[in-house]
Amino acid sequence: MGVYENLLPGKENALTPEYLTVKCHFSSVRMLQKQIEAERKAGKVILSNTTPPGGYYLPAAGDTMEIRKFIRTLENRGENTLKALESARDLLKELESDDC
């Protein structure tokens, strides 16, 4: 049984990473996060909330707002990652051109 099957619909029913780590028999929160990542890559929609206490949950039936918020969070995170990647690539190019 995966993480998805243990989750409940609605932000108010979010389960904390610590609880899910124990419930799903993972050795660490990091292992839980890797499993959630794998399930998301496989097409499962697992929402998360970082507002304390935070946790993971399924979209509530018909609640498009929560899905929109989650998409916006991921887009912002992705944009920040791409900016950091671009800066690192620019620096690498600059350093490599200095080697010549």
C-alpha cells in the first residue's frame, strides 16, 4: 500500500510527515518524501500544506481552489529552481571561458 491510499481528502485532514512515516513504515521522513515523489511522478495527485502543522492530503471533491494553490506553489518553486540553475550555468560558463 502506498502513501496515497493512506491519505484523506481535504486540507483539514492533512497528515503530518512524522505520522505518515510511522504509519507507512518508513525509516525516515526523507524516505516518505521519496515515496510521495515517486507516486506523484506516477500520476497520483498528493497535495501538501506547509502551514503548521502541515502535512499531506488528497484534493477534496470539487475543491478546485486547493488544487490551484498547490499548482501555484509548485510553479513558484520551479521558477526559483530554474533561476538558481541559470545562475550556476552562467558562472560555470564564465569560469570555463577564463580557463582558455
